[in-house]
Amino acid sequence: MRLNSLVLIVILALALLIVGCNGASNSLNIGGSKSICGNGVEEKGETSENCCTDVKCSDGFECKNKIENGNTVYFCEKLNKEESYEFKKFKSYEEEINIEYDKPEESLINWGSMISKVQSMKDYLIQLKQNGYDTSVDDEFLKHFERRINLNKLVYEKTKDFDSLSENEQKSVIDELIVLYQQEKDALSSINGSMKIEIDKQYNYDLNGKIDYANERINELQQQKEKLEKGQSATIDVTNFDSNCYSSNFGYLTSVNIGIKNTGGFDVESPKVDVFLIDAGKQIDKKTDSYFGYDTLKSGEERFEQISFMLGYVGGESSPCKTYDLKINFRSGANPKVIATKTVKVGIK
């Protein structure tokens, strides 16, 4: 009786062991020999198609499993494009380039690095195509992404020394930039509606916003060119002046009322006037660096100010009471170059 009980226990243990093994793996009967799928060992007859836990799936595929007839069956299933290694690398380079764009100054941007990363993005798209993925939206996005980088690089190179160029050189640069932004606008506008929607959706790229930006830049550049063509100019009008004359040899100018209109294309920062008292071509006295109002004189704006002084009172001595030439120069406080000048007759009397 005791022997029968022991035999029964052994039989039950073996049964449990067999069930447990079948739950953890799948036996393959190939060529009369059995291979156990799921034991982590590549055995005869195992392939990635029938046992991907032991034989690794090809690139672009991942190992999946399902239950068939009570057995666990392992198989390779193609990854979604977004889950593939190549696409993840493609997106990582896009993010790195956008971070490079966000640097506070254009001079800090590593243009060469960005162009190199774009080439790597192209290489990963080629691999995705070879693996059977549809990359039509990604190709179109990258084409415009690369052109944007090249455009911004050209704009930076052409404008970094812009202020040191002559007016004619500046006009030439502006003409080149207008052509570049017009080409960018035309290229973006040529994308068909459905593709534009997909690019915006998948990459949050806002193509219409970039078209608007190109338009804004074209308008700004055209206005800047118009300002350059107008240059800096102004008209000066002397509306009144006052003087003191105590005797024929003792007098001086006390103030002059001036009207100035900025007729040029540019605002004049910190506008100033320099005033000179001249007798027979010889300078008798001067008053320089008088602020003509303390803020900017905008293009097209006209302003009237009274400049007070004791012009003609030099070294403790006054000038004779008679008629003199009063010369007025108008300029920016940031630049000694004279924008406009006017000479009028004034009498100290």
C-alpha cells in the first residue's frame, strides 16, 4: 500500500513537471529531434520565424508571441516606423538641430554640425525605405528643413558685417536676400494641401506660418532698401533769433529758434545741432552738441526747438553789434557726420 502511494506521488510530480515545461516553452519536432523554444539556446531547426526568443529577429522587427492550440507561438512582427531605431535617430537629429537654432546669438550656431546632421537624417531615411517603410512625408519635410538651414546660414553670412558695408553694397545684399526669401516662399507654397497637412501634423512644422514669415521678411527688406535709397537728409529752418547789444562793440546772440524736418529714410538717434557764428568767413564763436530734443527724430517728423547760448561772447569780451553769418549743422549724437546744414544772416542789435 505504501509502495503504491509512492508510485502515485512520483507520477503526479512528473505530470506537473511536463505541464510546467509546456507552459514556458514550445517543443519543435524537426527531423525527428525536438528543440525547445524559449530556453534561450539556438537549437537545430529554430529560426527567427518559428522561435524569435532564441533566434533574434531581423532589424526592423520585434519578437511577439500568441497562444495557439494551448501552445505559446513566437514570431517576428514588423515595427511601426515610429518605433524603429532609424526613425528614432532621425527624430533625435531633428531635435538637436532645433536646439542649435535656439542659441541666443547666431554667431554661436554651429552651421557645419547642423548640415552634417541633416546628411545623417538622409541616410536614416534611405535605410527606412530599404526596410519597406513609407517615407514620403519625411522626405518632403527634410527637403524643406534642409533648405531652411541653408537659407539661414546664407542670411547670417551676408548680414554679419552689414553695417560696415557701403550703401551700394548694402543694397546689393538686400536684393540677394529678397530673392532668397522669395524662393523660400515659392517652394513652401508649392507643397500640395494634403502633404502640407501631414507635415504640419507629424512635425508641428507650421508651413503656413513659415510662408507668412518669408513674406514679412521680403516686405521688411524692401522697406529697408527704400530707406537706403532715400538716405539721410533733413531741412533746416531758422524761424527767429534774439540778441543783446549794449553798445556798438558789446553784443552777442542769446538764442535761435530752429525747425528741422527729417526728410531721410532713417530715424535720427539723439539729434544734435552745432551752431557757428562767422564774420567774413572767419569763425568767431561756436556752440556744439546742443540736443535737439532728447529722443529720436523719426523719418518724416518735424520738430521746433529754441537753442539758448551767449554766442559771440568770447574770452570775456563781446562781439561788435553788426550782421554775421550763422551756420547750423544737424547730425546724430551717435555720428559726427553732418546730415544737413544751413547758413543765414543774423544781426546782433
